[in-house]
Amino acid sequence: MTDSVSATARPRAAVILAAGQGTRMKSPTPKVLHKVAGRTLMDLAIDAAEGLGCERIVVVVGAHSPQVGEHARKRLGPNATVVQDPPLGTGHAVLAAKDALADFDGDVVVTFADCPLTTAPVIMPLFDLMASGTDVAVLGFEAANPTGYGRLVLAPGQVLLRIVEEKDADLVTKQVKHCNSGVLAADCATLFSLLADVGNDNAKGEYYLTDVVGLAHERKLSTRAAFAPEASVQGVNSQAELAAAEAVWQGARRRSLMVEGVTMPAPDTVHLSWDTQVAGGAVVEQFVVFGPGVSVETGAVIKAFSHLEGAVVGEGALIGPYARLRPGAEIGPEAHIGNFVEVKKVKVGKGAKANHLSYLGDGSVGEKANIGAGTIFCNYDGFEKFETHVGKGAFIGSNSALVAPVRVGDGAMTGSGSVITKDVEDGALALSRAEQTTKAGWATKFRALKQAKKDAKK
């Protein structure tokens, strides 16, 4: 149970409709496997259901997109999906879940896998209505332009008389701005009893889920609507709508972070992921991209044009500009990762610095160690990965290549340009480069010879 779900609430289940073909996306990727904030639309719908405390989740998929079913089963288990085949409307889709919920006694909410902004708090008012005695609760919104949406025909007190689809609406009904989001909740037995009476005598010849409202009203059941902001219930049917949903999500998350005390001089240029965590007191400069799995602690500064994914940034650390943190990067308090430095699966200790043009992959860097410009952790031999460990207070000279597996001890140093293939003991200096040879006057003679040949060709 989540904090927002009372321990005494009736059991809850969700039916997530994900059988649409999504042809308007014009993509080989099924619509609900496209992403907002780095998370698939399908996973966002499941997140919402779990956030509502649903103990059972059934995903209705189409025969045309086996990847959708595979994705849902991978997360929810082998019995989490049912197939709607052929597709005969939303009511028919929900009926496909009847057997999967045959032993369920509780309330069911029907949601859509292509509505990434319809989160648990958006849906929760439906369960509040049901807790106060409503038999069928529908989530609506007031549309700036209602064209294309089903209309909610209401009586005083948000009592819902019926839902009329756009193609079946007369001119008067089309003037109504209260619209249907498609999200609906009812007692499980009541829902499937009503669906059994739904017909397909309409303009599309389909079985509409929305018809259960009129049928419930005829049975003298209580039918009411709750309302959400229009942006929070918008579906995704095209690439443009996917981008619009992304923009709404990003804007809301940026604002919430700034309310919590995160400084963003140019928030519109910062791209966040669904699970990005940034503590108040941190600074995120312009054009920073957060992939999934990033946590940034207070006082840290993420400078412009940096890219972070699967990384932890400690208190007071300085990242960038133009830094890249890849999965497994753990940057300690007050550490510096500078411009054009890439870190992957390395734990960087407190106060350590890698300020310029380096690749640190697989291993560790001790507290207050200094990594010179151009340093490379040579971690891959073409078949396997190996680790490099740099000790506390060590100094790695510029343009060093540390060939893993290797350890540079505490307080040790490597000379610039060295290729280190053996462990370096604590406090030692390791040098691995050819002795310098100087030939006096050679450069002058070389230039004269080349210039003479060039002049002879004129």
C-alpha cells in the first residue's frame, strides 16, 4: 500500500488498455513502448496503477504487437496480459480482462497505456468518489477545444447522466466542454455486469466502454465525475503529441525541483529523467541531460553541457562542463570531474580531481588523488573488463595509460606519458617511457632540405 491508500480501502485492481495499433506514430516501435522522461508509456501506466495500491494489474494487448505483451509480462509476471483479438472497441477490450479478474472482489480502474501524464494522484479522486458511495466514477476534463472527445452530460452535483461520443453527438451536445478522459472506476462485479449489456449500435459499430454510464444510470446506480487538468489526461497518438507530453512532464518536474531549492539558471535547457533526484542546494547549469538513475546531493554543481546517467554525485562535488558520467559512476563529496572527462563504473573518493580530458572506466580513485589530463584507464582487452585502482593522494601524470588490472598505491606518482602495466607501491614514482634523445640542428637542416625541394618544383 502507498501512503495515499488507506489500509482499510477495498482491494483495487487496474485494467490497462494497450491494444491500440498506434499507426500514427509511424514507427517500428509500438506506441506504448515509446518513452517520456526515459520511461516507456507502458511503464508509466503501470507506475500509476501501483501508486494507487492496485494489487492486481491486467494489461490488455493486441495480437499485432507481441513486444507489448512481453514488456508487460517481464515487469508484472507471466499472467499479467490478455489479448483483445479482434479489436472491437474499448468496452470489448475491458471484457477481455473478465476471466483474469474472475476471482477478484474489489474496485477496478480502467486506464490507458498511452496517457503518460495520468498519474496516481490524477486518478485518485475516482476512488474517493467510490468511497463516498458512487457506483461508477469517470475522470473528465474541461477541454479548451472539445472537438474529437466524448462529452460528459452532467446533472447538478457532478452527477453523470451519460457519455456521448463525438460521432454520435448532436449539435447541442457538441457544445459541451466537459469531456471524457476514458479513465473509469467501478466495483469489479458491477463493471462486468454492465459491460455484458453494452451493444454496438453506434457510428463505429464498436462496443464502447462509455456506454456503461448510461446503463448504470438506467439501473439507478450512482454515476459521478471527477475532473483533472486537461494536460494530465492527454493521450499520445503521434510523435508530435509524444514530444508535447515530454515537454509538459519536463516543465512540471523542473518546477518541483526549483521549489525544493535546486538552482537552475536556464531550466528549459535541462532534461530530466523519470527518476532523477537532485537535492535542494544543488546547482544545475544550462544544457545538462540526466539519463535514468541519477542522484545529486546538496551543494553539488553540474556545469553546462554535461551528461549523467546511472550516477551518484556527492555533496559539494563539481561536475563539468562537458563531463560525462556513465552507469556506475560514484563521485564523492567535493570531488571534481572536469571538462571532457568520462567516468564509468568508478568510485571517485572525497576531494579527488580529474579535471581534463580523461577516461576513467572500471575501478576506483582514492580520496584527494589527482588524475592528470589525458589519463586513460585501459580497462578492456577486447574480451573482458579489468579494474584500475588509484590510491589516496596519488598523482597520475598527464597522458598516462593505466593498463588494467593495475593498482597505483596511496601517495604514489606516475610520470607524464607513462604506460603503467604493473602495480605501483605506496609512495613510489613509476616511469615508463623511452629516454629522450636530442639531435642538435636536425630540425633546421630538415626544414632547409624540404624547402629546397619545394622551391625546385616551381
